[in-house]
Amino acid sequence: MNQTIKDFLKEIEYDESIIDKDQLKRVDEWLKWYKGKTKYHNYYVYNGKKKVKQILKSLNIASQSCEDISDFYFNEKLDIKIDNKNASEKILEILRTNDFLFNGNKLLQLVKALGTGAIIPYLDKGVLKINYIDATGIIILEADKTGVKSVLFWSITGSELRINAHLLTEKGYVIHNRKYKKDKNGDYIEQQIDEGMRIRETGSFIPEFAMLFTPEVNNFDISSPYGISCFANATDTILSIDSAYDSLDNEISSGRKRVYVKGGAVQFNTNEDGEITPVFDPTDTVYYQVPGQEKDPLITESQGDLRITPITDSLQAQLNLYTAKVGLGHEYYRFKDGKAYVNTNNIISANSDTYRKIKKQENIITSAIRDLCYGIAKLIGISEEFNVSVDYDDSIIEDTETIQRQALTEYNAKLISKAEYFRYVYKYDDKNALDFVRKMEEEIKEEQKALSNGEEPGYIE
């Protein structure tokens, strides 16, 4: 942890022990898995003479799953609704200008990977902007069962360090901002900023930050206020997936032929420059040196059948286990042509562990978006009360084609009305469903009238 941050903690009267060093180590480990290669991906193959270092090829399933999970929530069907017209217009415009959908998706990917994240609205010369911080830049100072109360955010960009701390006091939130620049000696020197921004007493108990977490309990430390990676308990499975994936390549490169050579064949030649060179490359794992008698052949070969199908089946089994562990359900991915593709036939049942986990994550995101909207309103001076609701894409849970066919069958059998059909298939509320039915019936009548008069319906005025 940067010493400047430790010094700042003392400045705001917090002990250095507030930094959860065990959590920092866990986050660093999860970040390595998210990037795709860890120390566990290194292994050695003995070729009869020496150990040759190898690195497992990675399918990088941790990164892909975090991206796919994030797409469940932050996609074009995310609908934020505010029941006050004035507040709605201003806040939604701010979210659009800050590209909230895109940046929120990116942040949630890192939240799924590292367990914790935050969204911070702030004013920059009168313009509202939004900052997104992942777990590597968050120190929770105070929290209880209802949520985070005081928190410190920090980030390093080039030679610049920024610290932003939100402290809850008896008079409301006090926000500290600091900016430091690294000098030639590597020390961070505090830079001058506006005194009103350096320490700002908001006089409000509304937080100007919104926290994001994964829904899983932190089973590494159940008292910790931090979340855990969605794959924190699936790293063994990730390694098994990468081992199987690497085996596919090895099966082609090494499984075609194995060459066993006696010590007499692994001798050295002298080239035209007088340099001594080995007959065979000692790092080549195709060749394996074995002891033998003089009468034995110097070189023998062996070649076995390729085991592509059983290795692929093993890889698929590990993928199924992984997706079940991270909340994507069984058989979410299909391994084909060297990649893990989303199984488009997989519809998540509304009565499943996966569905319940999705809903728990939705509740956390909704709470964060609500806090963000209230924080924005406070910063831009909106004093009216309003409520915030969030609708998510439900196509991953409902098989819309099946629902439509079932509704059409029930309507043709006169079991449901036209309005109920539109409620069921298109999720219209009662009023909109009835209005749509009336509109369609009027248009049908006009078309029939036009056709009876020999006119083209499309040209009715």
C-alpha cells in the first residue's frame, strides 16, 4: 500500500490497521486469474535429460464469464425510471452524457472479478462527471449491516495520485480531496487545489458515492465488508479448464509422435566454425533420452491415437462445473472450434439457483443506481423528492418465443383476451394493453373499409 495513502489515513485520524491486507492479497490474486495467467500455469516436462519449462495455454474463462454476467444487467434494455419529470430529465441526461451504460458495464465486469466497486458523481468546474473505482482503489473505513458509511477511494494515473475520502460525521458527510505528484525521487508531493474542494462539509447525510458488490458471502472472512470474486471458489476449476485446453494443443504437437533416443545419439557435433552443437535440441520435448545397451537401436519411435474427443469432453465437463459455481447455470458455455461459446438454447428457469442469484445481484445494482441518482440530484441542486426504479433485460430468463407461441395458442382457443395476450407477450400494463387493442381494432376496420372500396390501405388519409 502506498505510504502517502497511509499518511493521509493518519491525517483523517484513522489507524493504518483499517487497511485489510488479507483482502488486498486476495484481490491481487483474483486479478491475476482475471488476466488469465498465474503462477499455477507454470509447469515442467522432463525430456529424459532436463526439465523443460512450459506455460499452460489459457481459455481465459474468468474474464469471459465476468463480461457475460455483466451483460445481463448493463445492456440496451436497462431502463432507469424516475417518477419526477424534472429530476428524470436532468438525471437521465447526465447519465447519458457520461456514457453510464458502457462504463457501468465495464465496472461491473471488474466487480464480478474483484468483488467490490464504486460509482462516484462529482462536479468538475460546474460540470457533473462520474468516476468508476474498482476494488484495487477502495478502502472501506466504516460499515455496518446496512451498508458502507465511510470510505476512501484512490487512483494513480501516470505520476499523479488522487485521494477522495467520504467521512460520515454527526453533521453529515465531509469529503476530503487530495492530489499528489511524484517527484524525481519517487516521493508524492501534495499539489494545491481549491480549499473548498480540499475539505468540503456537505451538511447532508446523503452519500455522494454508490457501492457495488457481488451477492456472494465473503467466505474468506465473514466479518469483512468487502465482496468476493464470483470465481473466488472456482480457481481450481479454472486451472482444470486451462489444463484440458492446453492438452488439446499438446495432443497435436506431442501426441503425433514420440522419439526415444539413446545417450549415444545425444552427442555433440562440431560445426565449420569449430563450435560444439548438440545433435538434438535439448529443450524439445518430442525427444526423450533413455539409457540403453550398445546393441540397442540409437533411435526408436512411437505414435499413438489422438485423444481429441475425450479431452474435449473433459473440458466441457469442467466448463459446466465452472458456470454452475459462478452463477451462470449448467451448460451455459459450449466449447467449439477452440472457443467457449454461449449456449443460445440455454434459458434460465425462473425457479433455479441461477435465477435467484441474478435477482440478488439486481437488488444490489438497483440500490447502487438509486444512491447514484440521489447523489447526482444533491450535487445539481434538485430538492424535490422522487423515487427510482430499475427494469432489467428478462430475455435471459424467459424463452420469449415459447411464451409467444403459448399465448397465441391460448388466444386462439379463446382462453385469454387480446389485451391479456399483449400483457403476457409484450409486458404491457393494463391501460396500454387495452389502448393498443382498441388502436389495432380501429386500424383493422379502416383497412377492411378501404379494401371494400377498392383502395390501397396504405394510402388511407
